Amino acid sequence: MKKKVLSLLAAMALTVSTLAGCGASDTNASTGNAATSDLKAGFIFLHDENSTYDLNFLNAAKEACEKLGVEYVIKTNIPEGQECYEAACELADAGCNFIFADSFGHEDYMIEAAKEYPEIQFSHATGTKAHTENLDNYHNAFASIYDGRYLAGIAAGMKLNEMIENGKIAAENAKIGYVGAFTYAEVISGYTSFFLGARSVCPTVTMEVTFTGSWYDETAEKEAANKLIENGCVLISQHADSMGAPTACETAGVPNVSYNGSTASACPNTFLVSSKINWAPYFEYALTSIANGTAIATDWCGSLETGSVELTDLGTAVAAGTAEAIEAAKADLIAGNVHVFDTTTFTVGGAALNSYMADVDTDANYEGDHEVVIDGYFHESGADFRSAPYFDVQIDGITLLDSAF
């Protein structure tokens, strides 16, 4: 009876074509490769195109499906609750072969749906449980976005050096600010890699971090950025999904490194660069795997090499030499000559980090279960561990003004 009701709901949902509003859907199809043209994909997004985070996924889903000729259904504004399970079931009953959700809190509901529909492939971004659930049809995916954050940090460090050389700030005042959503490993990994990138070219940099307790709250993110600016932060970055922080920076004339897409058009005077995960390669990989009858990796982690980690074009406010510095560092990262979390480049409580048991197999107690400092660096999103970040170390040089769990 439940599936019959959900089928009726699915049929109703598929008549909606707008991307706005709670639970809205967008259905489309195009002709493409014969191997994938019989497939149908469903996507579940936490917000809609007004969120830079969700818009990034949305654009990648359309790009990949239209390239492969796959029919697709997009559901937006799906909360991290039972609504996600219901949306997944609707998509399954509507004939989707592949169902994907984009927000951390969607995971348990996606797992529930995957167990109910074992013939359908389910994937989830930023999740942590695929490798312990051991379901043939449930997968996690992420990318080494810490590489992108590190490269964006180099742009920030170059800008700080320019400000120091021009006498705008003293070297000891090279303090940057960071607006985070939650004090989770994903955010900690992001702001730490950004900081380490900045410090690789500007050794006197320090950082303050404040958290909003929400992935998308434009007012809170703007207020957070303003607080950091009032505290003396001369450059701001973020791991939050609205235009709040970039807008505050443009108003105050403070350089900004955004996330998940360029803000150059809205903030032409302060935008430096943005890093993002390009999800199109993963969607193409997963859909092609289904078409070919091959297994999707339990934990898939894209990289600079796969085109999954990208930087936008540089803004006009960047310092001279920034493009060259980024390209040189990118080449070193790809070659393995540089590792973002090289333990010789930071300390924890004044001491070197020679060993760390990370919470890779997430449990209720968040206890460390895997040694991840190997060969002199912290193996974030390691091939032998899981794709989602687990770097949650508080390193020296970064001050947390608050926390939000």
C-alpha cells in the first residue's frame, strides 16, 4: 500500500517543472549515447538554485545527464528528514535507476530507501556510512576539495603579501577570517587547507573562524563576515552557501574568496577566486557504470586529475603573479611533491602531529579507529579509508571564536 501511495505521489511530483518551492521537481531528457539513453536519474537537493552549494550540484546533474542522454528528475528543497526518504521512494517508483542526494543529513534516509529498493543504485555526497553498511546499491562520493581550498588559499596569501608590500597592513596583521556552517570535519578540513595554502606564501598569516549553525542563512553569514571584519580580519573566506559573506565583503571593500562558484558579477571589486567540486565527472561515471553493468565504487573520491576539483577564473582584484603561483602548486599537488596536510607545515599545541587516529568508521561515540598520519602527512579522504573528510584537528594559528554542532 505504501508503494502504491508513493507511486501516485511520484506521478504528481513529475508534473512539476519549476525549481522553486518546497519539494519542487524538474524533469528533462535529451538524446545521447545508446548505452545510457534508457536510464533515468533522480536527484535530491537540500535547497534550490539560490544556494550556491545546491546550484553547483544542479548544474552538474543537468550537464552529465544531457551529455549522456539520460532522462532526469530534480527535487529541490528536500529537508534532512523523512522527506528525503519519501522523495527517494517517489523517484524509485517513478522508474529512476540512479538516485542521488547532496546533503550530509540525507544519508540515513537514503540508506533506508536503498534497503527497500535493492535493484536501484543510490549515491550520496559527503556521506560516511557506505563502507560500513556494505550495501551493493548504496555509495558515497566526494572529492579532494582540500586541494582546491589550498590553491584558493594561495590566492589569499598572495593578496595578503600585496597588502603588506603596499603598506596597507603590517605583516603581523595578516589576519584572515572564515565563515563556517558547522564545526564538522568537512568544514574543519576546508578552513585548515585554505589556511595552509595562504601560509605557504604568507608565513605570518593567522585565521579566525566563526560558525553560523546553518548551511544556508544569508543574514547570519553576512553578520558573521561583518564580525570578522570588525575583529580586524583583512580577507574573508567561507564554507557556507549563501551570498551573505561575499556581499558583506563587497560592501566593506574586503577581499573575498568564495565557494562553489564565482561571485565576480555581484562582487567585482573584492572577489579573488572560488574553489568547487565539479560533480559532473562522478555523475557520468556512476551512470555509465550502471549502463555497462559494472559496480559503482563504494567510496569514490574525485581529484584535480579527474576534473572534479576546480577553481574559477581569477577576479580582477588578485595580486600579480597569482595565476602562476597557483599553477605551480597545482602541478606539485598532482605530482605528489606537495601534500596539503604535510605534518611538517603545522603544529598542534606547539607539537608536531606524528600520529592521529581518525574517526573513519563513524559511530555514536566519534572514536578514532584508523591511523591516518602516514609517510609524513595526514591522509585525508584516503583511498583505504573513505571519501568524506575526517580531518578534525585544530592546528596552531587558527582561532575558533565559537562552535556549532
